[in-house]
Amino acid sequence: MWRRIYAIFKARNREFMRDRASLSWNLILPVALVFGLSFAFDGQRDEYTVGVLQDAAEVDTAEHPFLDTKYVRFVAYDDLDEAMRKVERHQLDLLIDFGPPTRYWVNPTAPKGYFIEFALLQSSSGDSDLVTREQIAGEPVRYADWVLPGILGMNMMFSCMFGVGYVVVRYRKNGFLKRLRATPLTSLEFITAQVASRMVLIMIITAFVYTGTHLLLDTRMEGSYLTLFAVGIVGAISMVSLGLIVSARVMSEELAGGLLNMINWPMMLLSGVWFSLEGTGETVQLISKLFPLTHVLDSARAVILDGATFGDVAPSLAALTLLSAVFLGIGAAIFRWERF
């Protein structure tokens, strides 16, 4: 069995490496996106962001006049340590707890924090309960630091799903799978080889791109590279497995492309590739947890930006492993060798 799996694994790797255009695209696109977005958006946000320490998920604007301030996005937090860390890294301009007593935290090196503090004090003038001011020092998280995991995750998603889903459909259409069926190879062995091949290739490419951008842009890395690598491997397996479901029975490359895009684009938009989902509705955040990419990006950012350990990201890895098992089981069960 293992010899058959290795034969398919080796053949698929050689096929990909000989396709110079696809290989170059997978290397150049994420690097170009990271550099372009870093140049365009680093240090720029269109509005002020203020964290409100409370148990409720929604911020009640009637609680205080400051919460009615225009051009300020208020985000509820129930974890003080997490919120203070975001103030430290300039991801929140200010954090406030209406108590009583009322207190707020601000980073004195954050330009937006300086101005939003004025707005808070002005709206609170005459309030005897206000205000205990506490300072938090820390370097900002640049947009390049935050978006790098998103770009790498997006590239991984497209490479995994199209690199397996689209290719398997092409194999079926040109009769290659029909010829394989005449061999002792089983559908599970074929699928296992495809998953292993794509996982190895995408991890090599992702590691290369990450190392290059990390060195050139001096991006933040607070955690363990080994933990980050584990997140990448489990995430790649999960997304390859999802792509196999689409390719298990589809006959047309055009239909396969449409179905893969129908999955990829909502996953890219709702998994936090380009922007944080903090402050969005509970329904949106719940839906986002159904996508493998969400767990990959949350775990990767936790390792890179917050120094999360393997134990910290273990729940997300467990969720990805469960999704992989479900996707692989479905893919193997409905897999079809021939066109008809």
C-alpha cells in the first residue's frame, strides 16, 4: 500500500515542479501582495477603534455620552489582558471600563490614542466618577505584521484546493483516473497520496515565502517556529481535504472551478485575511468558525503576534483535524474514477 501511495505522491510532485508557471505564481504572488499592502496601508486606519470592557457582546451607546462619538468604532471585550495587549500594540486606540469607577487605558506613543483621549475627557466633563488614567507602553503591530499570515493562508487555500480539486477533475476528464483504476490502487490510497503531495509542496513554498518576507520586512515573530509549522501542516491537510470533496465526482473543469470559487471567496472574506472580524455580529463570527482558514489564521496570528504556545492553539488544531477527517471520509466515500 505504501509503495503505491509513494508512487502517486512522487509523480504528482514531479508534475507540479515541471509546471514552471504555476510554481512561479505560487512564489511571486504572496510576496508581491505583502509588499504592496505593507506599502499602501501600514499605519493607516480610517477610524478610531476603542475597546469597551464589558460582559455583553454588544456595546450600548446609551451607557455613556462618549459611546455616541462619531467616527469611532467601539468593540466589546470581556478579557482585560487581551484588550490591554491590543492597546499596547496600537491595535486599539483606547480601552475603557465604565466601572464604577470608570478607568481607561491608553498608549502614550499612539497618535490616535492621544486624540481619542481628548474626546473621552470632553464627553466626560463634570462626571465625578471619572477618570482613572493608566498608561500602556508597547510597539505597534504594523499592517504587514498582521496581514502576512492572511496572505500566506490565502495562498495556501488557493494552492491546496485548486492544486488538488482542479487537477483531479482534469485527471478524470482525460482518462488518467480510468487507467489508474486498472491498477491495485484504491481510492483512499490515491486521495492520501494527493493530500501528502500537496501538503509537502505548499509547506515548502509557504516556508520559503514566509522566510523571505520576514527577513526583508522584519515582521514580528513572538512565538515558536515549530508551533507555526504545525499550524501550517494541519491547516494544509484540512484545505486539501476540502478540495477533494469538490473533485470527487465532478466531471467538468469549468464546474470544478466555479464550485471551488464558491467555497474560496466566502472563506477568504469571512476568515479575516484582509481585515479583523472583531466587532462584527455573532452570526458572522459563528459562520467563520466553520471554515478551516479561520482556524489557521487565528492560530498563526496568535503564534506570530502574541507568542501563543502549542497548548494555546491546540483547540484550533483539534478543530482542523476533525474537519480533515470529515472531509477525507466524505471524499473517499463519494470518489468516482471514471467520467460515467
